[in-house]
Amino acid sequence: MGVTVWKGRIALTDPVLGSEDFACYLAKVPGAMFRLGIMNKKIKADQPWHSAWFKVDEEAIYYGTTLLTAATLDYLKNGKR
């Protein structure tokens, strides 16, 4: 199961591979990948990535920044596990 987080809520979702080659990186070094939800139909941010009408819900940047900051602080405090 994957995990989706929005507005303080977390939802389990089916895993999606998409077209990412991230596993190639993980073969060399430990890591993790997450997808940040940027779609918001209310502001018409619901078009495909490679569309001329693609738009990002910029409020999602807060959640991505918060997650990466928390992960960095956790690593600095606890180191490798």
C-alpha cells in the first residue's frame, strides 16, 4: 500500500510505479521516494503534467517542504538506523 497525505489526513492507496526509474538510484544508495499531490480541481490544477494547461496547487509545496524538513531533522537527530 502507498500513503497519501492531505490537509493533515493520511490515506492508504495502491502503489503506482508510473514511469520512474528511481529503483536504479536505490540500487546504489539507500533512499525513499514520495509523490506530492498537486491536483486541485477547484483552481483547475487538474491537467496532465505534459499539458499546456498544467497548473500546480502551490499550497502543496508547504506539505512537501514540511515532510522533507522533518525527514532531514530526524536523520540529523537519529542518524542511520
